[in-house]
Amino acid sequence: MQENAPVTSATDSAPARPAPAVPRLIATDLDGTLLRDDKSVSDRTIAALAAAEEAGIEVFFVTGRPARWMGVVSDHVHGHGLAICGNGAAVVDLHGGPGAHRFVKVRPLEREVALDVISVLRSAAPGTSFAVERTGGIHHELAYPPLHMDPAASIAAAEKLLAADNGSADQPVLKLLAHHDELAPDDFLALARAAAGHRAAFTRSSPTALLEISGHGVSKASTLALCCAERGISPAEVVAFGDMPNDVEMLSWAGNSYAMGNAHPSVLAAASGRTVANNEDGVAVVIERILRDL
């Protein structure tokens, strides 16, 4: 598909929503959406984001990433400089740059709920390993696949990592991560939601069987809605972009939303429109068209 290919409409299965108004806020996911596969932000996308801000449209990065992984876009924040991280668990001010971010809002996963979810998943999906994402860093079990770019602050059984007397207990839990070596990603998500979906919010953004677990009702959509309400911005005035299941609620909530050309089937069904893939600057394609139409 050509880089300047027109944006196409979503299928008839997309949910009904209010007619979009003149955009006041752009909410975009990062990995697989704004970022290319090499995790870079193209010159075209940088220019589109700056032009949107210059036109008076706020840009929010809305991601599953923790705040400490936001250096990839910290040079491209304008105006308010806020990002929604951890699938809605935190609103972060990025103005301080990498390592100096400030948590503006935290919507934690309560310790008792996290322990309950761990117990349920250990029974429902034997072999599951866990990590605990806190405001100060990640802690995980020995069996959990380590990230070499993000070493664990501590390694122990999840129950110990969540103990009331743990040395990091004063840091709120942003999300729990659950990994399985054998289950298919979507099957693992469906199993977890059926077993414990009444206790917490389950989603995923990885191509592997890695679940991201937040407090009940916490999502990209619900935190974005809070931020928009504070600004007097309605859903109809929001344009959203995403590619994975953790974007579905946000795309369904926004008045105008776009699934990337590389998106998961659930995202294609949820969005009101489609654009080209992340490697073809699909977000920039839409922003450029929006600005032309203003």
C-alpha cells in the first residue's frame, strides 16, 4: 500500500458512536502504532505531531509502556507534556525527560486483588509466571522472561513481591504481568478474563502470551476519559489510534478512531476507520488529512 493511500472506512461491525466533531485531542498508542517496528519516530510523524499541536490540537501518548520507557518520545512532547502509561494506571508528566518524570495521577492495582488474581491464574493456567510493575520499577519471578534492557529491581515469588513488608511496598502497583510459555495469546486472555475478569482488568499488547492486569475499570479509555473531562473535551472531539487489544476500549470510546493496517482483528472491529500500517506512518497520514480539512 502506498504511503499516501487514502484512509478507508471500518467494516459494518464497528460500534455506533456520536458523529465526530472538530478534533481537540489526538490520543495515540506507541508500539505498533506511532512507532515504527525499529521503535523510531519518523520525520514525517514528528512533523505531523508538531503541526497538530500548533493547530491547537492536544496530543496524548497513551501506552502500555511504563514511564521509564518513554524516552523514545520525550523529545516530541509539546504543550502539557502528559502521557498515559501502564494502560491507564498512571498519568505522567514527561517534561523532566528520561528518569525525571513525575506521576500526576496513579490508579493502582490493590495488593489484595493482585494476590487473588495470582492465586486464580496459578490454578486456571498452571505454569503461569508473574511480574509486578510498580512506580519505581519492575519485580518478577525467576521463571518470568527477563528483559535485558530493563533489569528487575528484585526477583522472588510473586506473593513475596507483594508482601506488606516488602521493601518496595510503599510504591503503588501499576499492573501485574502474567506470562505463559504454551498457551496462545488470545486463548490465555480469554481464560484469564473468564476466571478473574470480575476482579481486575485484563488485556494484552504483546505477540506472546503476556497478559497485562490492572485495577478493575482501569484502562487506556477510562483514564483518557478522566483527562478529557478535566479539559472539557468530549469523546466526539477525540481522534484515537491503536493496533492491539489494549487499545480496543479507547478506540470504541473516541468519536473518531483508527486501526492501523497491522492491527489485531479485535482492533479492526472496534475502530471507526482504518489507516495504513505503522511502518507506513499511518498516524501521520490521518493527522495530515485532519489538518487539511480544518
